[in-house]
Amino acid sequence: MILVVGGAGYIGSHLVKELVEKKQVIVLDNLSTGHRYLVDERAVFIQGDLGNRADLDAIFEKYPIKAVMHFAANSLVGESVVDPLKYYQNNVAATLTLLETMLKYNVKNFIFSSTAATYGIPNVELITEDYSTNPINPYGRSKLMVEQILADFASAYGLNYVALRYFNAAGAHESAEIGEDHNPETHLIPIVLQHLLGQRDKISVFGTDYDTPDGTCIRDYIHVTDLARAHILALEALLDGKKKTAIYNLGNGLGYSVKEVIETCEKVTGRKAVIEYTDRRPGDPARLVASSQKIYEELGWKAEYSLEEIIASAWKWHSRNAK
Ligand code: UFG
């Protein structure tokens, strides 16, 4: 059985929907930001907290867990700057309790959701995994700290792990049964689509003076189902003994500016956006685009969805769920 911590969240729930086709899945989620309705009904759902030893003991004593996949984290850069305690508590300290419990029950396979925010402000076209890590906010630091803990645990205790550094996750499951449901929403694509559905008056573009061709920030958007498939390949590589430890970027390798994303949303939906140009949002690097060559070479994964397909899947989900 596979324990998916944070399996009621946006990315975790998409992984669970793919994984239940192959494995028995237990989801642990405290529902602080996740939603019960996102969890596939073929998975066992347990409401509880990864920082709570009693919740964890109950699961590890009852079920023969072979691997843990850890998606449960706070992930808002701006919030992490004003409330770092929350980020170090939930993302680092609680993860230590989870890892300690795994060791106690001799569970040695771990898949970790990391982030492009570990790189800080990189100065390259395509970021490879060996590029220096220099996060510029507590969120990125909390994820990098866990990566460092994992490396130490691998040497000292024989923990096997894969850390996956996501670039910009977007899109929704092709069934349109699950999708991105954050409250508050801060991400670009859902915000643009909510606006085009009439749920917001306008869109703000944060900064037009970046050192990029059109002056707006460039990101690498990756479909959430592509992310889910990468997790399953990483899990299989650990379970088969093909990999002991690895760090992989997950992106498309293509950069799109904020303006290009908005234009693609207009094209996909056939609707016109009202745009307001405002100051930069603190902490935004000008360009973040992944090289995903390493995971392609080692596990055979590459992203399949284009930006248009990502937006089309998100549009289908948002339209269906428009309040
Ligand atoms: N943006 C706008 N207007 C909005 C929302 C976003 O212009 O209303 C811009 C942002 O300034 C940024 C781009 O759109 O330039 C993408 O912003 P998102 O908030 O969608 O995503 P981020 O790139 O800020 O964040 C993502 C993940 C984080 C992770 C980060 C790594 O969501 O968890 O990448 O840098 F930390």
C-alpha cells in the first residue's frame, strides 16, 4: 500500500486518481487546504495530521505501507514571508515527524514534492538540477531544508527518496471531475479563467519591466497529470530498486510570459480579458524554465500537454464548477 500525505490537495488528488489504477492507496490529509471531494473514492481516506504521531502510528500499525508520497505543505511564497513560523512548522518540522515514523516502521521509500523556488533567481535559460540552490523566501528554504534532510537520512539510515522540483503546475484532470480549487486563489491561470467566467472584474499583471522580451515574467507551465505520471515513474523506480536517491525537475522546458498566458487563455476560451498593469509582486524571478532532460534520460518521462491543452483542461473544469 502507498500512503499519500496531502492527497486531498490539488496535485496530490491528481496523483491519487492515477495511482489507484495501479496500487492500493491511503490518503492522509488534514483538509486545511485540501478538499474531501477531490479524493478518488477507491482510496482509503483518513483525516489527520502528518505532524501528529498518534495519527501516523495508527496508519503505520494498521496498513503495510511500502512507500510514502508527501504533498502536504503550505506553498504560498508571499504568506511564507509574513509567517515563516507556519512554513518551518508545517513544511519542515511536521515532515521530520513523518520521516521519523517511517524509520520507526522501517518504511524506506519516499517521494517528496519540492519546487523550482529552491533555485532562487537563476540566471540561465534552462535550469538543470545541478544549478545552485539559493532560495529567496521561507517557502523555498523550507523545501530545500527537507531536501537536505533527505540526503542526510539517505546516508545515515538508508532512506530511498526522489525529490521532484515542480515548476508551474496547472490544468485539470481530463474527466473535469477534479481541478485546481485554492482559496484564496493566487495562481495566474485559474485567476485569468475565473475572470473570463465573470467571477473577477479584471486581471492584474504584476510588473511589465522585467528583463524579458515583453517585460512580463516567464514561467514553465506543466500539466498536473504530467506531474502525476512523473510521480508514478519515480515511485516505481524506488520500489524496483532502480533508484536509491534522485532529484528531478518537472517542467515542459518552454517558457511563456504572463502576457502570452493571458493571450492563450483568450484564444482557448474565445473571450476577451480586462487587464490592469500594476507593480511587480515581491519575490518573483523574471524567468523560471526547467530542463527536464535528467528525468527523461533516467526514467523516460517527458511532459505531454502543451500550454493550450493545459488551459483547455482547466477551462473545462472551471466552467463546470463555476459557482
Ligand atoms: N501573476 C500575475 N497576476 C496574477 C497572478 C500571477 O501577473 O494575478 C504572475 C506572477 O507575478 C508570476 C506569474 O504570473 O510572474 C506566475 O505566477 P503564479 O502565482 O501563478 O506562480 P509562481 O510562479 O509565482 O509560483 C509557482 C508555484 C509556487 C512556487 C513558484 C516557484 O505556485 O509554489 O512557482 O517560483 F514557489
